[in-house]
Amino acid sequence: MSLDAIVARPRLQRWLDLVLTTEPRQRASLVTTGWACLLMVCCVFSLELGAVAGLADPQLVRWWSLGSGACVLISFALIRSGASMGWRDPAFTHVQIAYAITSNAVAYAIADQARGITPPVLAVIMMFGVFGLRPAQIKVLMVYGLIAYGVAAALVQCWEPLGAMPVELAAMYLLIVAVVLFTSTALTLRAHAMREHLQGRKRDLSQAVEQVRELATRDELTGLPNRRHMQEMMRVEGLRAARSGQPLLMAQLDLDAFKVINDTHGHAAGDLVLQSFARLVSGCVRSADILARWGGEEFVLLMCNTSAQDGSYLLERVRSVVAATPVQLPTGATIELTVSVGAAQFLEGEELASLLERADEALYAAKRLGRNRVVWATR
């Protein structure tokens, strides 16, 4: 690529940004209206050629060209100013299409021998309905097009200066217009339906991806982060603590005598106990703390930017709340819960595996000392 081309591209981009803005929604509306402007330029040029060739009244064509061009430019200026950005459809597409249909019907009335150019243009106008119109609006515009062309045809037949033509030929034109309107509407509605279908599929896919992500990172029973996700969070928080020097605490929590609960009341009761325990602990910890189910009846709590003193207070609160909150089973039985906790503080230069191992050793110490207690790992 030449140096001139490299320099010219940013300059062209600046001009485009100046005309179309950089705001995505406004820019999209301006691009759509820009295409409408281009279509109008082509129509004006074609009809002016017809007037030059003597196929239509030059004076009528000139007034039509000025009016049609002015309305399109006003629409573009209104969108570019940002005045329409608060509207449901910033490009007011249905209004622009209704105006374009009106302009096209007027062109049919004044084009005399050049009337044949109007039906193809009408088809293109209706295709703009794909951009943001609801099916009901598209159908209303089709009916409006039939009425507008009906009025134009009546004027042609009743007003001699417009170039009256045989009734059979007028009927042929109206038939072609009706076919164009019905076909364009059907295709536009079909395109709209396909777009809605694709958007629905996209939403379904996004939901499916989110569900897969949840399944990959969440424990299905308790809704807490699972072991795999917790390992990633431990790695991230470990790097952050090593970088910032902020304290990081890790605790392993294990429900006491959980096997007895399962053996006595059944696994369904055990699941209910795990869910209740997860809710109790989640209600005690802070939003910045990360609680995860590590496996079975064992949970891991990561306390970020937390001093040992604050961590001790928090863990003791968790222990006391669990001990003071029995679980009521559907059968009416009540299960008293206690939890043993082993905690450790992240040391400078320590591997996370070592931190987890020290918290695990502290947990076993809590079990040996009689359960229902918090034990801190020694350095």
C-alpha cells in the first residue's frame, strides 16, 4: 500500500465519522437513511432524464424532485442532530417508508410515459421495512401503498394534464403495483421472521452457554462455586496477594459427623443439611469472600484482604451460627449441626498447595481436639 493511501484512509475515516458520527446506534440509522438518500438520487435522476426526453412534464418533475430530495435530507439532518435518538426507532423507518411510498405514487401520477420506472422502485422501498419494522407496520404500509397508488391512478384518469391512458393499461399498472406490494411485503415479512428466528436461536445459544458455564463452575446441589472454579479463584487471588502484599486467608470447613446424618436420616436429608449449611455460611461471610464446596461435606472459604484477627472473628461467628441453627427435616426431625474449621494465612513466597495443606492439617487438628472449633495452622 502506498504512503498516500495510508495517509488518505485516516482522512476518509475522519470524514465518515463527521458525517455519520461514531455513536453506533445513531450511525446505523444514518447509514440506513443514507441508502434511502442514494435511492432517491437515482429516482430523481431517472425521472429528470424522462423529462428531458419529453416523456414527462419537466415542471412537475422539477417540483417533485425538489420536494422529495428535501424531505430525505431533512430526515438525515434530524437523525444526525441526535434529536430522534430518544425515540423507539431513531430512524423513524415507518415514517420514511410512508413518505417514500407517497413520493413514488406522486411520481407515478406525473411520470406520464415514464410510469414504468415506479413499480421497481416501490419494491425496493418496501424492502427497507426489514430494518426495524414490526410485521403489523409492514402490513399497514402495504395497505397504504395500495391506497396511495389507487388515488394516483384515479387522478391520472380524471385529470387530463397528467396524461390519461386507456383503462386497460391503467388496470395493468395497478395489477403490477399490487403484485409488487404483496410480493415485497411477503418477502419482507419472511426476512423479518427469519431474523426473529435467528435472534431466538442466538438467545437460546447464549442461555445454553451460560448454563454450561454454570455447570462447569457451580456445585449443582448448593449453588456454590465448585472445586475446579475455586482452584482458579485461589490462583488468581494468590497472585493478587503476592503482588499487593495484602493478607489472604484460607479456611477448610467440615461438617461434623455428617456420615451419621446420612446413615440415620438418609441421603436426601444429608443433601438438605448441605444446602442449609451453605446458606448459613454464605449469610455470615462478606461479599468479597469466596465460599466453595470442595467435595462431600467439606467446604473452602477464601478471605481476601483480611487480617488474621478479622478472619478469626468471622470464622468463630460461622461456627457459632451453625451450632445455634438446627436443620428442620420434612419428617419433623431436627438435626443439630456443628462444624470444624482449619485456617491458615498465606505466607510470602508460599505456594497455594502449601497453604491448602496447612489449612487441611489445622482442620484435622480441630477434629482431634473434639470438633466444633476453629484451629489455626502454625507457620
